[in-house]
Amino acid sequence: MKTPCELVVGRILPTLRASVVRELSGKYRMKQSEIAKKLGITQASVSQYLSATRGGSTKMLEDFPQIMKYADEIAKRIVAGETKYQWYGVLCKACKEIREDEHFCRLHRISAKLSGCDICKKH
């Protein structure tokens, strides 16, 4: 059985992180090494996000378009010079909003093989 948090960590956050990397690289022309430093990840991870060999499920972006809204907000904050401790709250806000989404609840019920579960709506 998987908890909603495990689903977020395994599928939503990698897609969000990949989207932030693409925003910083494409829209803001930030170098891979600088992105890595700002996000606290390796340059190799940034490269993998950009080449779509890591994270960034297109299906997750289709199912949860709000991921792009949060990726854009995080990228703007990073470019504005905020530290990760200042923009972490956006991640928490994204997690909460997505977990309350009916589609996420259905995805959780399927992935966790649950029936009649509504825990996503209660927390």
C-alpha cells in the first residue's frame, strides 16, 4: 500500500522539479551548473531532467496542469534571488493543492489498490 505522500514524492515532485529545471534553463537561460546549485542537486541530474531521462512525466503534466503554475512560480522566485528556504513553501502549497485534487485521489486509489478510500480529501 502506498500513502498519498509516497505518490507525491514518487511522481508529482519529480515532474515539478523537472519543470522548474526546464523553466530556468529555457525561459531564464540559466546554466546547468547554476540550476544545480540553486536547487541543491547535481549538474548530471539537471542534464537528465533536460533530456527527459529523469522525472518530468508528460502524463503527470496533462493530469495536473497546476504543476506548471507552481514550476513557474518557483523559477521566478529563484531568479529573483530567493534561497530554497524561501521558496520551499511553494512546494508545500503545490503538494497540498494537488493532493486535494479529485484526479489525484483516483490515482492514489488505483496505485495503492484501495477501494472506498478518501484520505486525500481529509488531509
